[in-house]
Amino acid sequence: MKLKNSSIPAIYLASQSPRRRDLLRSAGLAPIVIAPDSDQDPEQLERTLPGEVPLAYVKRVANAKLQQALLQLNRLSPQRRPRPADLIIAADTVVALDGESLGKPANRSQAGKMLARLSDKTHEVITSVSISRFDVRDSGEVTVRSEVTFAPLSQAWIKAYVDSKEPMDKAGGYGIQGAAGSLIPRISGSYSGIMGLPLHETLLLIQRLSRKR
């Protein structure tokens, strides 16, 4: 599924994830990546609240990222701001195991522990996407849940994978599109959602919001 650039407004992506950017590009879009303000603290934003389940967590964080991006864009000079119908997209992904949210590992040790926990188990990957017009006249969200099964992971493989630094910017400490994919025998759900952006569902939402220009 590809969208015609002439049929949609400009897309602003409130994410530094190259995977989300490339997924949108694969659909024929040219997202404008919003660099976060220097005073933003992503660790504080992504901290799990007491008693917060993974589904509630990922929805809250995606919406919070969207609100931060809207505030940031509104601080620009009028000449640099998006047009009213331009769309701002934010997303968040969490790995859920036994009811616990596994976000991005803070260090190598934490990455190794996450992977050891995921070894030989099935876990859930939840990605929530929040989209708004710049003038906030309309908005929407979509959340997609998928299941991922890992084969048994040896300590030697975990160490080598952590040494590659691939786990460090990814929820749950792995990327399905990288070396970890060879040890995932089964998934159920959205492959692109596991990567960080459920592309089909996101494009449908973009289409809906783009009709009201």
C-alpha cells in the first residue's frame, strides 16, 4: 500500500527511529523528522507509572510524544511552522512479558538480562501510533498488538548480540529486522508493528485525517 504524495499533507515524524522513518518512506512518503528539544528528558517520559500495564503505558507515551511535538512546533516562527492540515505522527513500542513493560535497555547488562528473559518464550509487542493535524482539528490513534516467539538463546549468542550494540535503542533489547530475526521462529501480527510502526494501520489513519483538509 502506497500513498500518493499529492493526496496528503506534509508529514512530521516525532521520532528519531530510522526504522519508523524508513517504513514511511517505503510507502512513498517523505517524513520530516522532528529533532527533540534539548530540554526534553526521554527517560522521564518513558518511565513506567506505578501499576501501569503495558497497553496503557504505550498509549500514554505515544500521546505524550505527540503533545510534546505539537508544543515544540508551535514555538517555531510562523514562517517555519507546519500548515494547519499537516500531520504530526508519534509512536511508541513496548515489549510485554508476564505483564511487565520492557522498554529500551539502559545499558549492556540490562540488555543481556532482557534477552535472557525472552529466551525460549513468547512475548507481546505493542505499538501505539498517535497522529494529529497541526491545528488539532482532528486526530486519531491506532494500537497494534503482535506476538513474537524466541528460540532458546545461548549466553554466548546473547553476549555477542549485546556486543554488537544493536539492542541498545530497541524495546526489549532486540530488533526483528536484524540479527535477532534469525532466532525468531514464529510471529503473529504485524511485522512492521514489531519494528516500531504498524504501517498498514498507520497509512489508513493518515488517509482518514488527510480527507479533512
